[in-house]
Amino acid sequence: MATPVTLTGAQRRTLEARAHSRNSSQAEGLRARIVLACAEEPTDRAVARRLGVSAQMVGRWRARFLTEGLDGLDDRPRTGRPRTVTEAHRDRVAKQLLSEPPVSSAAWSTRSLATATGLSQTAVSRILRSLKPGAATGDWLPGRDRELTGLLLAPPLRACAVAVSGRSRPTAGHRGRRRPEVAPVLAAADTLLNPPGERPYHPTDLPRLLGFLDRLHGLAPPNGETHVIVAGAPVHTDSRIVRWLRDHPRFHLHPVPARRGWVSELTALLGGAAPAPEVLRDLRNQLRTWVASPSGPLVWVPHITYDSTSEAAHPHAPDGPALRSVDGPGSPRPADRVADALREQIASGHFPPGERIKEAPLAARLGLSRGPVRDALRILAEDGLVELMPNKGTTIPMVTAERVLEVYAVRGALGGVLLRRLATLEPESLEPVRIALADVHRAVQHRDRSRIADADLRFQDAIARAARLRHTSLFFTRLTMQLRMFISILGLDYADVPSRIERWNHAIFTALRERHGHQAVHVWRAKMDIAVRYMVAQLPTENFDPELWLTISTATEHRDHPKRPR
């Protein structure tokens, strides 16, 4: 039994401030958490298990506090040359890694980091070595192609998902510019995270992990496997997790040690795979925003499809949007894979309206005959993302007022069905919706106009998936792709409406939580009415047609809806 630690009120307040402060170094925060835990746990081993440190470290800081009080937790003067690289320097480099590298580079180098942070190149090199994750167990899936598909940060939970296909990884002899790896970015974020207390796992944390897995399952391709590294949760002993895995055999969960062990094993699972630049850019933006103010869990699932082999496998492909390779096994029809590759590119605005998509060049680029490409374009036409013009081929549609009104009218009706259904389900079904609402809040709080529209659409899609109406959800999410296309083509920045979007979404979530389905539908329809008018107002040559909107939508019911939230 270790000597007990008794804290005065002033000491406890000081220690808690150090443990929670974002300005304290990691070492200072850890020492404060050790002493706070010593006041609650009877032995050094119990504190060590709770905080994931060694018992010797706990014993050292317990003894220092008992003999010297709070002063004993400060660094003592050292002999020899003073340290030139401090915790603040390391955090500065880690924050820079979460920013976009210079335009002329695909990734940060020691020289560019030194220029951006004001440190010497030697100091930057030393810091980067300290940020590298520890030794991993080796490549988990040698020779198999893989890609990053999701990230969950909700201390003590940490999870990262990687999709694995049946294709072999290309050899090092392939030409093409090497994409930057994602592991250093995650290591930098993990270094900056430093969550206060690092409390142990509690069963109430489980819905966050299950919501993350449900979201991954809703977006995963029908073939292949998904491996998820999880730290901070007993994924193989919790009955609900075991039941979820049994119902989803293509998913594999791997428990790993928390903190640096999580990043180490993630590096082994990724095996050097690197996301496309736009995916890594979105991940950096999300992590930078969240690390600055972690007000809730970070759930990141990239919307942009990519393939880590596309640039290497097609070094001579013509300029244009990068497409997912379609020559590997695992898909019943090449047309489906071509459609998946094009769908995201069209929705992201890579093709201007009116542009013609030519079958022959696209087929040559993908190494296919024109038949699968033609079938893929028919699939996209059914989704409303392209138009098949007689004697003119396939073109990207123009955004017209009538088209916008039609999409919003159908989406408004489908949303009403989904909301009424979701209001009848158990409260646990709302967890993915709550997580998506937190993403909206973060985007609004940080005035990130580039993310607010995407976060709002993710919130709406979370409602569709949570309602458990498969076909209605499918139709609804197809319209999401059209809206994303509209937003990209029109270049909407949502400068004036983020707080209004958050108020609508919060009102919808509150109504669902209280099982007031009709109230949720009223707010939803009011939101659709505002949204369609806002989008049509951005069209340069067309005006909003109130008579058409009143005819094709449920707008007549707006006259008696409750007062809109302010």
C-alpha cells in the first residue's frame, strides 16, 4: 500500500487546472493527473493501469508531491547545456503538420517546417523523430491494397478504419509522384490531443463506437473487408460489439494499446498507403479544427473516393480528375465501379455544367471497353448526375430553377417519411444523428464555411440511415449527391446562414429525441423552404417560382407550422 495523498481544496483546483489546460505541456498535465489519481487510488499499480504509465513513474511523482508539494512537480534544473527544443517547440511543429504544406510540395519537409516554425532544421528533425510512433508489429496485410476510410476520436476511444481490397499492392518500380502518408498527420494530432484525465472506458462510450461503425457500414462497398483499429474499448468482450461483428462479417476490429501504440499499429495496418491529396487535405482541416477545440467526438469519413494505386498504375493518364482503378476483382460489374468512380467526381464539381463526357477516352483511360463505361453513364443518369442527350452523348446537367425545386420537393417528402419513422425508434438510434450534429456545431463555431454545407448534408444523411428504411434512405442519399453537385457548381459559401442551419438541425434533433415526429417534420419542411429559396437566389438568370413550389411541394402545410426557432 502506497503512502496516501491528501489534497487541499487549493491544491486540487491547481492540479485540475494544469490537467485541463491546453497551455500546459504534456509533461505538466501528466504529472497533475498522476497526483490527482493518487488521491483516489490506493496503489501505484492502480494509478499506472488507469493512466497507462509505469508504476515507477507514479511512485516518483507521488514521492515528490508528498515531500515538496506542488513545487515538486516542476522540472528541476539540469546540469549541462540547457534544452534547446522544448514542449512548446514540439507542439508548434505538430500544429504545422496539420496545416497545408507549401504549394510547391506534396508534403512537409524538414526545411519547409523550419521556415514555417522559425526553428532550425536540426531541431525540426529531432522533433519529427520524437513524433514518430513506436515500433509496430509489422505489415498486417502484406501485399494487399488498402485505403483510409474513417477516423473516430472520442477519448478514451480512438478508432481508425481501413478498407482492404483483393488487389495486390503495386511494386515500387511504378512511376508517378508518391503521395504523402497519413501516419505523421495522425501522430501529430495524437501528440496535440492530450485529453484531460484520460479517463477509463465506460459502457456509455459504446454508442459512439457503434454509431461510427454503422456509418462506415453505410458507405462501405459491397465487396472487400474493413479493418478497424480500436484503442480504449474492450471490443472483443462487450456483447453488443460482438453481436454487431457477427451481423457484419466483413468488418474486423483489432484492440490495440492506447496513445502511441494506437498510432503505431495504425501505421502497420496502413502499410504505407496514402490518401489522395484532397482526402488528406480534408483530414487535416478536420483535425486542426477539432484539436483546437475538442467539444465533442470527431467522426471523419471521407466523401472523396480514391485509389492509392491510380497514379502509379496509370502514369501516362491524361490530365483530369483521378479515378478509382476498375481493373481489380471483387466487383460483379465493372460498370458499377466506373459509376462509383465518376459519381464522387461529378458531385464534387470536377466537371463543369454542360461538359460532355466522352466514352472512348474514358474507356481508354480506365483500360476497359466502351460497354462498361456506357452502362456506368446510364447508372449515373438514373441518379440524376448526368444527362443522356440524343445524338449528343452524355453531358453534365445545367443547374436550373425548375431542377432545384424538383429535387427539394422530393427530398422534403422523403425526409418527412424518414423523420416520422425515426421518432418511433429507440433513443440509441439517434446516436449517429447526434454525432453528425456535433460536426455541424464545430463547423459553425469555427466559421468554417467550406465545411458547413458538407456537415449539414452528413447530418441529413445520418437521419436517413438511422431511420432503417432501406429504400427510402437510398432514394434520399441519391438526392444528396445531386445537392452536392449543385453546391459545387454554384460555389455556395453559406457565409450568411451557418447559425441558421445549426438552429434548424438542433430543433429537428430535439423533436426526435422527444419523439415528436410531426414537430420534426414541420421544422424540416420549413428548412427545405428556406434552403430552396436560398439556392435559387444564387442562379444568375433565373428567379424563384412560388406557384411551382407550392404545387409540387408540401409548402401549403407551412402556414400552420409552429414558430420557427430563432
